[in-house]
Amino acid sequence: MTINCKGSLIDLSTPKAMGILNVTPDSFYDGGRYKDENQILIQVETMLNDGATFIDVGAYSSRPGADHISEEEEKSRILPIVELLINTFPEILLSIDTFRSKIAQHCIDTGASLINDISAGNLDKNMMTTVGELKAPYIIMHMRGTPQTMKSLNHYDDLIHEVNIYFAKKVSEAREKGINDIIIDPGFGFAKNIDQNFELLNKLNLLSIHNLPLLAGLSRKSMIYKTLNIEPKEALNGTTSLNTIALLNGASILRVHDVKEAMECIKLVNAIKGISS
């Protein structure tokens, strides 16, 4: 199971880590932490040295109830960071966390490798066409509504069935637009309550019917810290526990704030499965 990133084939039969770099002022965990170029470069270098295959850069906060920002504001936040990272780390595989096609176009043109779209094209009708033309790998996530409305859109008659139907439709649409490399993300915390998140994690292997790489984004999320009655900054141990379950249930990519711990998790699960790291 491989994806083509700027001409390099990345083998996802062995799980990989995707390090998170939020350049938003209001992310639930690390918002506002990386305010200048030096802090950004130190953090990215650390994640790469710790074993991250991908770095996911986002400039639009998608936490529940986050403020909406304009396309121009998102562009002004993210494009200088993409330029900085490409110039400093020429071999870096940058994933761009955006639902806007023009942001995707600008960032791929600047040297980014993948597009990570929380809306799977629902919030910009031009996104899939753009990604297909760019020949970039495309991460599609399950979500309802928008970050501002999704919290109230969490009624399901059969969660796993409905998520699988959603992905079947979205994958078909993406293929029609010429997108070759697709990764699916079940969207933990997006239009799902805590109980639904745990059901989704427990049955994650049922998403394997699509025969596509699966991304798990569990890092320090509310399903962990609210269940344990702690703060996000204290949720690393819980994150590692749930990442282990995600890997055992078929995850190919762990999207994380803490790459070193994620890589240790991957190595241990590989050892359980008899896979050479």
C-alpha cells in the first residue's frame, strides 16, 4: 500500500507518523505556541528527527466552535510557513490541513506534498478537481457540517455503516476527479460524541473494506482528557494507549503532536505483529 508524494513512493504497509504543526492562535492544544520562525524550525526539526514521515501544517482551527477566518487570513498564515519549511528542509513531505482549493493550490505549487481536507470536498466544490489536477495524495475525513456546527450533528442510526457509506461515496467522487492516492480519516471528535469516538476506535478495522490507508487523529483529543478528567497537556499517556489500539485495528498513519512517543508505539506494535520496522 503506497502513495506517491512528489515522485517518492511512501510505503504505508508499515505505519507512519504525521507530526502536527498548528500555526493557529486558537488550537485546542498548541494554539499560539509557534509564534516565530525559530520556534517553528526547532519543532519541525525535532519531529523529523524523532521519525515523522509527514508534517501536517494547519492555519485554520477546526476544533469545535472555532472562529471562522477568511481565505486571505488562512493564506497569510500558512504560505510563509510552507515556504520556510520547504527552503529549510527540501526533502520534507508537507501535508496541508485545509478545506479550501485555492490554499491547496498555492501550497502544492510552493512545494507541499499532500492535502488533508477535513470536509472531503464538502466545503469547497472545487477541492477535488484541484487535487486531481495537482496529482497530490488526498486525505478525506468524515465530518458533518462545519467546525462551527458539527457538535450538534452527531445523531447516527448506525455509526460505522454510515461512515462507510460516506467514504464509499467520497472515494468514488475522488476517483472520478482523477485522484489516485486517497487516505481516509474517520474524524475522531468531528460530529461525534465521546461514546461514538470510542465505538469508532473499537471498530476501526471495519473501515478496511475500502482497501485504503487509514489515518487516526487521536492526539490529546477530548475523548481522552475528558474521560480521564485531565487537561490536554496531561493526555500523552492516554494518547499512546489509544494510538496502540488504532494501530492494532489497522491504522496506517498516526497524526500526532508527540512524534517520539508515536514512533515507539509503532515499533512495539510492529513487534507484536512480527513486522520489521
